[in-house]
Amino acid sequence: MTSAIAEIHFADNMDVLRNIPDESVELVYVDPPFNTQKVQVRKKLSTKRSVDGAGDRIGFKGQSYKTEIIDEKSYIDIHDDYLGFLRQRVEETYRVLASSGSFFLHLDYREIHYAKVMCDEIFGRESFINEIIWSYDYGGRSKSRWSAKHDNILWYAKDPDNFTFRYEDIDRIPYMAPGLVGPAKAVRGKTPTDSWWHTIVSPSGKEKTGYPTQKPLGIINRIIRVHSNPGDTVLDYFAGSGTTGIAAIKNGRKAILVDNNPQSLEVMCQRFDPNETKFHNWHC
């Protein structure tokens, strides 16, 4: 690897993983495809007021607006042998992870139970530390079942007796009843539990890139700050929009990012400073 703060590879992640030295990465976070059996698409729209009243949307004071698709990003989230696909990568993850390193696997309800059994086999059940539930509240509501508004994040430590957990670097959250804990505690806030409430990336916010699976910087910041040390190397081999790398650099860590979707690399070209990034097999 070079001295660049972030190394970004346009490649099959197995090809890159096989070339990473043993026990050289302190933290691995991955947000693989969720196997939704769908093509995931995100569209960026431009909305303009219609002067002739022939728009496709009605807005403020009944005025007519026209919408136009100005960008569209997608990826195929269909796998016949999802666990076989995942197992190869998790086995390589175990190899490249430092002896005091941690692995975070981010999935949803469709595959998380099967993935945990698989990770227990690879890491050992004693290496399973937490299941984190990330809850959010945005989007449509089902009328036929309880609406799914959470993801699952499994945390494994390679050595359950020796791992990084920087307690003092945990971001604090407000008490729900601050009057019951006293002024000093109320100002400081409390540490989160294994249930994290955090909004998704706002569709109209500055953080939004338009990439279909972009995760909030706040969630990744928390994982990187607490589970790695400054100067450590963080690996994300399903890099998507590159949020793991952005969080790593922001917190003084190095990053290795891998993705084989050209749209992912296009987004990362826009997000990363070229002076601190080395791209492999890709030119911005």
C-alpha cells in the first residue's frame, strides 16, 4: 500500500482482499448488498414551476410544477447464493484483521440471522460482542405489516479479550428526562446503548450523494471513533458512496475502499480530495 490516506480500488473485492497482508487492518466495516431481490435505483429530480399549467405535480397554493430526472444511479441486488458470496469475503476479513481488530457487518432483517450463524462459525461465538439496531423513521408505511424501519449491525472482535473500545470518544445523546438526572449529567448527556436512533441521509441535505445505499456519516463516525485508534487502517470492501473513507479521514485514520460499480467510483471521485487519495484502475 502507498502513503495515501485513502486507497480506492475499482475491482472485485475478492481480488483486493486476497492481496491485503495478514492482520494488517484494525477495523473492517461493510454494508454489503442486502439481497432484496430487486434492482435498487435512486433518482435525482429537478422541479420547476410550470407556466402553462401542464405540470405533473401540484405544489404551494395549487401551482403546477414539472419534474425532470437529471441523474439516476442503480445496482443489482440479486444473489442466488448470498451466504456463499458473503462467506468467502468474511473468511478473508478474518485473515486480514489485526489481532485486536473488530469487524462490523451491516445488513437488514432479510439475511441477518443467517449471516450471524455464518460469522459465529468463522470468528467463534465467543467473538460476537454486540448486535446494534440502527432505527430510523422515514419513508412510506406499510398497511399490511409493521413497517421495517431498522437495520442490524453485528460486531465481532477477533480476540474477545483484547479489542479497541474508546469509551471516552463515544458521542453523547440527550437524556429523555433530563430533570431526573441533575444539571451536570443533563448537560453531558448519556452514552448510547446497542439501539441507535439516527435519521437516514436527508434527501435534500448536503450529505446526500444520490447513491442508493448511502449510510449516514453519523453512524460510521461513531463506529470508527470508538473501535479504532488514530493512524489505524479501516477497510470497507463494499464502499458504495465512500462514507467509510470520509469518516476515516475525518477522524485521522487511513482507509482502503473497494467497489466494482462505476457509479460508486464516480461518486467517490467527487467526494474525496485528490491530494490524499490514490485511485487504482480508475481515473477521475
